[in-house]
Amino acid sequence: MKGTSNIRKTLLGLLITLAMVVFMTMPMPVLAQPPVFTGNVETDFTGAGVLIIPDPIGDVGLPINAPLGTISGWDIKDLRLYYYAAGDTMYVGINVGANASTILGDADGNGDPGGTSAWLATNGGTDLADLGSSETAAVFFDLDSDGTYDVIAGISGSVDYSGFSVNIFAGSFFPPYNFGTSLPGNTGSKSSNPNASEPDLEFTITNWSTLPQQDGDSVFCVGAFLGSLEDDGIGEDFLYYCEEPCIDIEKTVDCNNDTVFLDEDWGTAGDTGHWKVVVTNCGNCNLTNIMVTDDNGHDFGPAFNLSVGAPPVEFNYDTVVDVTTTNWAYVLGYAPTGAPVTDEDWATNYITHEVGGAAFLVDKWGLMAPWAALLGCAGIVALIMLRKRRQA
């Protein structure tokens, strides 16, 4: 039994290797172009592959003397990410406010990121210009899924907008003080200082795959922070999210035309085997560039995308089944962070023989042969003993 198990493991390894070779030789889809920064996240970060992480609007506290309807420039509407594999670059956009007039860094929501409203001044607060000292916009990443953030990027609480950087996460509780050792090799570009026509913050992290603790794990956690210590009475906004991509492939077969698809089905040599392959996005993020293949070289067409909650994608094809065969199916897709997500499944068609047919006779006589031999031997022994008795 151990030898049989080792053989099965070896065959499975060969099948997986074959599948990877097929994946590598399949024509890859044309990659979508990365966002072009205009300072407006909602128009720049769209389409397949963009991860949109919403945050509740109105969860940033305001002083009691703030005008009714005030929306702070610290109020995150959503965080958007797009990983551009061809350039190994992560594109990041912090989208603020519930309306177009909200500007990131405009703490008192008066349309001027550097002008302090009278009501805020009477409250003892200041709205600093140019994301000045203590005003912070940061995005931080847990890259190895250990529950601890590894990298932080954005504007720290000790610099202004020109001090954008990517850094080691220092481990402090409060994000403005978490900017540790700088990572200049990963510090990309940023959009212009947020203003009325370009209200959001957009930036890149270059050489994404080289970041510390980057292990390519498909589970990925990210957080964001907007806030200041100078705007007394105005709250900060935190966002936390863990991306858990999942893809599922199920392969089944119907060999006897009863329209019931099973992992294992029985048919007769020469029957048509109806095969079904179903791919489902079972995670919490969109998946792109999904490719399906199997170990019999069936063509499943070009790569496709599956968003969260989208209907499963189904493939059907027929083959003539002459022998008992186990067919494997494989799927490979990509999470928004560029991490690969895979799954595999199998189905087996068993061949039985028709009762009364020639094949049945072969099997019948094959099964009877040992008994016939035993009976023949017993008959010979009986004849020999009978002859000896007569001689006696």
C-alpha cells in the first residue's frame, strides 16, 4: 500500500508540473494600464484589478460649534489599490469625503486646506497648510500575515507634503509616529498637493515585491489613517481591512447521460463522457487574469475575471470514454495585490462492461478460470485414487 501511495504522489506531482508548464506557455492577457494620477481617486482608480475598500462616511467627530453638514478632510470615503505587475508597482489612492468639495487635509471642511475656520479657531484648533507638521496621511501594510504591520507610506506627522516617503513600520500605536527607517528604493511618485481641483492623495510604492516581509502570501492586510493633533476637537479616521482571496474549481462528470454530474461516475466503453468545470470566487476581493487548464489539454479559452459575488464561470465539454480515467483541472488567478491564487480538483470515469456482451463473457470466463483449474485438479486426483483402488 505504501508503494501505491508513493506512486500516486509521484503521478500527482507530474500532473501539477504539467499544469504549470501549460500555464506558462498559454498566451497571457494584455495587462490593463495603471492609473494616471489626476488627484481624483474615483476617476483614476477604476476597472478590473482595482481593490476598493470602503469606509463609513460621517465617522469623524466634529466640535459642537461646527456648521451643520461639515465634512472633514480627514473623513476617508474609501481606499483604492491597484498592483501593476509589469512594473512591480502598487498604486494607492485615498479617496475622501462624501462630495466633490471635500479635500484631503482640509480638517475643518471649509474648502481651504490651509485656512482655519473661525469656529475651529475659537475651539483652539488650527488647519495647517500643505499637510504641515502633525497632519498625517498614511497607509500601512501587513505583508506576511502575522498580525503586525511591516511597511507604512505617505506623509508622516513630522514633515509636510514634500516629505512623502515609504518606510519601515516603527511599531508605535499612533500612525503619525510609525514612520521608521526610510525605504528610498520603494518610494515612488505622488499626485500634487490636494486642492479644490485635485482633492485626493495618490501615490506609488515601487519594487513592491522587494518590500521587507513580502512573502507573496495571498492573505493581505492594509490600514489607513488621516488626522492631526493641531485641529483640536476634530477626530481622526482609521480604516482596517484584510484581503482574503479564494478561488474554487470543481470538476465533475456524467458518463451515463442521466444529467447527474458526480466526482465519480460509471459508464460503458465508447460512451460519451460529459465533463463540467465550475470556477467560483469564494473570497472577499476581485480576482483577475484567471486561467483554467487540465491534464488532457482541453482549451478553456482566454483568461477572465471574477469579482466578489459574481456568478460562477462554467465550462462544459464532451469526450469518448474508453478506459477508466481520472482527469484533473487547475485554476490560477491573481488577487489585487498580485499574489497568485490557485485550486485544483478531479473527476473519474469508470468503465464497466455490458451484461451478456462479449466483454462480459471474457470477464466471466476470466473470473471462472481459477475455479475451473481447481475443479480440474480435483478431478485428476479423484481419477488417480479410483484407479489405485481398482488395482488393489
